[in-house]
Amino acid sequence: MTDAPDICPTLRYEDAKAAIKLLTEAFGFAAHAVYEGEDGRVLHAELTYGNGMVMLGSSGTGSEFDRLMASGGPTGVYVHVTDVDDHHARAVAHGVEIVMPPTDQEYGSRDYMARDAEGNVWSFGTYAPGTS
């Protein structure tokens, strides 16, 4: 990744290692950095996709962010992809829960939505924010 993104969604997971596996294998993210504590829990991870990034970590670390997010619910994240159908097929092949199959939208995008094991909703589509 040449330029760091200015905005990075940040998520907490009970099983951050499983989340990293899902995001890299099923959704095509790349692990840029993964830092673990002595107990093996993920303290901080950075996963890239194109010029974007999400950061994540384990719940229950006792950090200030963890404390503040303790009552937070699932999060929604949108990711721009070039080929929605190919991306969808990859996710399906990895057993991901698809909550909306690839669908052509009235505003010109083709999208699909998936839910990860901890309830976060991931939307993947051809719409590229900021380009119109």
C-alpha cells in the first residue's frame, strides 16, 4: 500500500483470528500487520484491500477503545470491487453467509451483502464513492 488511507473502519471481534482468516481468504483482504499479545489475542490488525484498509482487534483487551465499544453492535462496511459476481463466488466458496445476492441497483451499482460470524455486514459493490 503506497498511500495510507485517511479513513479506516475499525472493528472488534471476540475471535479476531477467525475474522482475519475470513476477511483474507473469503473476501480477498491482505494482512498488512497483525500484532498479538502474550496471550495470543489480536491486539491490533490492519487489513488492506486496494487502497483501503480496515483495522480490527480482539474484544476484552481492556484498552480504552475496547471499553468504549463494549456495548457497540455490529458494524457495516462497504468495499468497492471491480467484479461483484467473481467476488461473491469466492465468498460463497468459503461458506460466507450471503444476506443479499448480487443485485443491480437503481443508481447503477451492482452489489451484494454478506454477514460475518459476529454479525458485521459487509457490502461489496461496483459503486466507487467520490468518483461521480
